[in-house]
Amino acid sequence: MSSRQAAMDITAQYCQKEMQAYGSCVSTNPETWQHHCHELKMKVANCTSSHPVIQKIRSACSKEFVEFERCLREHQATPTSCQPHVGRFLGCAETVDLSGA
């Protein structure tokens, strides 16, 4: 199992309700999700920040994640234009050593 898959599994296992609510909000507010879904995004962040595997990936890949979030802010109407940023973040996540996490 890759680091990315492990992080996604952990997020889904421990934060499923928060992830579903946030994903639903983003889907139903394609042009204003950054504003409308901020509180739900923070709930996901709070939920996931307490798990050591996710903490390790966030720490190791913080630069890539920040660039991805910046892209989303700058391209709110066309979030798909941030696919290269997602790819860089996920590529980084796959290289994180999770031993001891």
C-alpha cells in the first residue's frame, strides 16, 4: 500500500463524515466553495491533524500542499486547472517514510 493510499484510508476511516460533508459542499458550490465550505474544510483539517501518518505527510509535503491550496484560491472558478499541483503533492506523499508513524 502506498503512503497516499494509507493516508486516504486513515482519513476515510477516522474522518469520513467530515470528508463527505466537505466534498458535497465543494461539489454543490463550484464557484464559491472556497468561501462557502471553509468551515467544513477546517473540520476536516482538525480531524486529520491528530493522526500521526497524516501529520507526517503534511509535514514532509507542506510546500506542495501550500502550492496546491494557493492554486485553488487563485483559480476558484476552474479548480481542475490545479491538477498538476495535486500530482506534485500526491507524488510527494508517496515518498514519505511512514515507519514509526
